[in-house]
Amino acid sequence: MNQTQFNNGAGSAVASRTNTMLPRVFLLMFMGLTMTAIIAYVLGTNQDVVQSLLQNSGIFWGIWVVQLVLVIGLSALIHRIPAFVANIAFFVYAAVTGVSFSVLMVFFSLDSIAGAFFIAAGMFGISALVGYTTKMDLSKIGFLALMLVLGLILASLVNIFFLKSSMIELIISYAMVILFTIVTAFDMQTIKHMSEMDMDEENVNKYAIYGALMLYIDFIMIFRNLLTILNDD
């Protein structure tokens, strides 16, 4: 009887942590995406800002470096920094991404942007659901997908600076969409496992921020590469 009560209590504790953490993950992700969209729209409708971003390559690469530093820093230091610092870093990243996305309306139509967003939302939702519900261990396939993503990023940089081929860019975009749907499922399964860990409130908040960052990046990458695909059609 005591053993049964203990097991029930342990199960309830896991369910409680899951029910607490997962809504925070998706709330933070939604807030980050909303901030990105608002900043991108406000700056994108200001021609002076858009022209400054397009004409000054230093600003463009500076934004890219800031994004990279924030992602790597937050991922590496999530165990050491307070939750409120991680929270600030996440929203700074979302804001900087909004700045970089402010030039999208110059290259893509509103129909393409809206279409890419809704398709990305559907693909992301299905992948996240698969990752949450599947009993299969996605760690190996997820790790392989991440390695392929790194390879494609390098290939994309080579194409940008040297080859400048629109066909190669399109092929990379298709591959990125496929790979990030896999990564989304893998990340969702990872977040689910994290939510079942025994941890205090501070760590619940930190892991929620980290999980939101993972899913935010997955959605942004699906969306951005879908834009290239739809714009080519």
C-alpha cells in the first residue's frame, strides 16, 4: 500500500512539473515570436531603417554575430545564470531577430510571408506533436539532423560568397525545412524529458526558457526557408 502511494505520488509530481513547464515553454516561445513579428513589421515599414540595413553590410553581419553569440551563450550558460538573466537574453535574441527580419518585405511579398507563416505553423505543430507523443527515441536521428544542418549552413555560406546559385539556395532551403521538422520533433521530446526531471522552481523556469529558445529557432528556420521556396514558385 505504501509503495503504491509512493508511486502514485511520484507520478503526480512528474505530471505536475510537466503541466507547469510545458505551458511556460510555449508561452515564452509565443511571446518571442510576437516580439519578433512586431519589431520586424515596425522597422520594415520604415524605409530609412530598411535602407540602412541593406546598404551597410557591417550592420547585417553584426546582427548575425549577436544572434549567434546569444544562442551559444544562453545554451552554454543556462545552468549557471539566473532565470531572469536567461529570460532577458531570450527576448534580446527575439528582438534582434526581428531587426534582421525587417528587410523581408523588400524581398518577399506579403502573400508569401503569410503563406510561409501558416505552413510553418502547421508543420511545426505536427512535428511537435509527434515528438511529444512518440515512444521512439529520437536522439540519434535528431543528432544526425543537427549535424546535417551544420553542414548545410556551411554550404549556404559558400553559396552566398562564392557560388551565388539560386538553384543551390533552393535545394538547401528544401533540405532545411525537412531537417528542422525532424529537429522540432527531437527538441520537443527533449523538452518533455526535461519537464519530467526532479528540479526546483528556478530550474523549471530556466529549462522553460531554454526549451522556448529551441522551439523558437526551429519555427524561425522552417518559416525562413519556406519563404525562399514559396518565393521561387
